Amino acid sequence: MITASLIHNSFIFFFGLTLAIKIYLLILNIRHIKSNYEVVPSDFADKITLEEHHKAQKYTIAKNKFNMVTIVLHAAILLVWLETDLLQNLFYSTASWFSDSVWQGVSFLMSFMLIGAIIAIPETLYSNFVLEEKYGFNKMTAAIFVKDFLKQILLTLIIGVPFIYLTLKILYSLGNN
């Protein structure tokens, strides 16, 4: 018999398996890069120097290590949302803003996305201003970062709100038939 406990435990198992596979693939990639450190691939031999190739390899290794950390952090954040009352509390808080169930759903999803974007700021700052800067790939300034973040929020509102509204409206209308 399928129980809530079985579904929960299956989710946790497959979630953990997915994390392990993602991290394992990043480790394999790092090993492959290190085993081919002194060789520029033949397709690029006439286009880049060994020194440029080393720089790209070092960057890729650092990026993969950072990705391992972010995968674990994202998993922890997701588990906190799912295993605590935070998601439910967010829904009840945002649902109180509107009496219409479609707008309740829109406000909940948009709030959830905004919180996610805010939580991701430190990761993005580190990636752009520490990791990419270290290898000379960063062309972004703090002003551009802030403008891009605000544009992202604005576009999410302009595109996301109507899309989520229409999607929920359709889903709710199907539920009544």
C-alpha cells in the first residue's frame, strides 16, 4: 500500500541519489581535466596555447568545486523548505493578501521565487566577483550586477505574473469540471 511515509522516503532516497550522481559527475570531470592537464586537445591546438588551456582547466576545476558546494547548499535549502513549515507558512501569509484563489497562488509562487532570488545573491556574487575575477573572466561591475538583478525581478513580474495567473486559472477551471 502506498503511504505518505513511503512517498516521503522514496523522495528522500531519489533526491539523495540525484545529488550523489551530480557530485560524482563533477568529480569525474575534475579527474578527467587533471589527467589531461598537459595536453591541449587537438581540435584547439592551433587556437590556444598550453598556458591558456591551463587557465581554462584551473577555472573549470574551481567552478566544478564551487558547483559541488552549491548543489549541497541548494539541496539543504530545498529540504528546509519541504521538511519544515516554511512553505506552508509562506502560503498562508501570501494567501491572506487576496480572496481569489488564483491570486493567492500567484502571490505565493512569486513570493517563493523572490525569496529564491534573494537567497541566490551570495552565490552569484561569489561566482562573478571572486571566482570569475580570479581567472580574469569577470566583466561585471557592482552597478551592472544590481541593474541586472532588478531587471531580472522586473521581467519575472512582467512575464511570470500573467503566465502563472493564466496557468492557475486554467488549472482551477479544470478542477471545477
